[in-house]
Amino acid sequence: MSKKTRKQINNSFKIIIILLTASLLGSFFYIYKMSDRSKNMIISLRQQKMEVLKNLEKSESVLNKTLTSNKSLSQKLQSEKSRIRKLINDLKNKEVTEKTIIVYQKSANEVDSRIQLLNDEINDYRRKIDSTKTALSVEKTKTDTLTKANKKLTTKLNTAAKLYYYDLQTASLKIKSSGKNIETDKAKRVDLFKISFMIAENELAKPAKKDIYIQIIDNKNNVLGVKKTEKFGKDILTYSAFATVKYQSKTLKVEQDIPVADLEEGTYFVNVFDKSKLVLKTSFILE
């Protein structure tokens, strides 16, 4: 083999070695770049995954804080919460790819849209509630006003329907053997007290039976007459005479005779009660 031929062969080997070396270096550079790109992609996908999870958990928190008494809206909220929770669990337990992260991002966006629609419904529902509350408040104010007016009217009617007792008269009488009664102011001669009074006409007062108690007390605080007692709750009334009268909303005169004996000089007090209520009183003196 000539020198020239060997030189040509050596040059060819050198060229081959250079080409192989360049090819090897290129492969190493490509592998490095691909590896670096894969690392960046993994980091990016992880970041996107965390961002999607964060958005989903934020949406879940919004739903948890949303309160509504509307049954239909509450069911929709619960359904949406279940969807979000499923997405969160799926996303946490899966390794994501570029393709799947796009799907989850789309689902998260759809969740946000549905939540916005639900919020719009809730706000509309709350506006209706506020409007209803305002209307009810106005009606309550009207009702309260009418109730107060009715109470005042009832009070006025009750006051107007009260009976008016007047003209209490007392007469001290001596009963003669002939049966004729003559007035006397001498204590020793008195056999009978005649008590009379009037109940005024009142068209607003309902017809009713009235229990009238008459009490005559001497100057020693003794009750004269039948000296019976009647209990009204905790109060006890000792009375001299009792009468039941029928009041028919017209003026009525009530008269009652009370037999007495062995009276002494002094002041005598007369009290008239409608049941336990004192309605009239007077006094007189016997010599």
C-alpha cells in the first residue's frame, strides 16, 4: 500500500470519528434538552394541578358558607358540593397530564359558572324575602295600629258601658201598731232602715242580674241586719242585706228594708256594693 493510499484511509477514519463524535454530542444535547423540558413540564403540571385544586376548594368553601331556606336551592347547592368534592378527590389521587389538566380546568370553570348562577338565584330569592319582610312589616304595623285602636275603643266602650249608681237615700223608720211607718231620728225608736238608690239608664250596658250587698255599720264598727258574709277571692264582705235586681239598660230604682232593734245614738255608715265593688256610700246621725 502506497503512502498516498494510507494517508487517504487515515483521513477517512478521522472524518468518520469526527462525524460520530458530533453525532454523539448532538444526541447528548438532545437528551439533556428533552430531560430539562420534561422536568419543566412536570413542574408546570403540578403547579396547574395545585391551582385547579385551590380554585375547586375555594368554590367548595363558598358553597359551605352559602345559606338559604329555599328547599329547591338547597338541593342544588348540595348537588354542586358533591360534584366539587368528587373532582377534588379525583384530582388529588391522579397523576395529571397536559390533556387531563385541561379537562379538570374546564370542569373547574364550569363549576364557577354554575355557582355564579346559583348565587344569582339566591340573591333573587333573598330580594324576594326582603320584599316580603318589608310588606309583612308594613302589614304588622297596620295590624298593631288597628289592635291599639281596637283596644282603645274597647276600653272606651267598657268605660261607657259601666253602670252609674246615684241618689243613695236612707230613712230611719218607726213601725206603728197600725202598720204605718213614720220617720224618726231617735235611735231607740228606730225599727227599720229603708235604703234606696238609682242605677242610671245606659244603652251600652248589657241587661244583667246584679247582686247588691248593703252594709250598715254603727259607731262601734258593728254590722247591723243579717250580718252574713260573702267571700270574693281573698276578700270577705260582711253585709246587712242582699238583693238581686234585674237591670234592663233602663233607669232602675233599688229599695231595701233592713229591720233593726236596740240602736244607740251616734253616726251610722251605709255602703252599697255591686258584688265586691263599692259603688255608693253615705252616713247619717241618730240621736
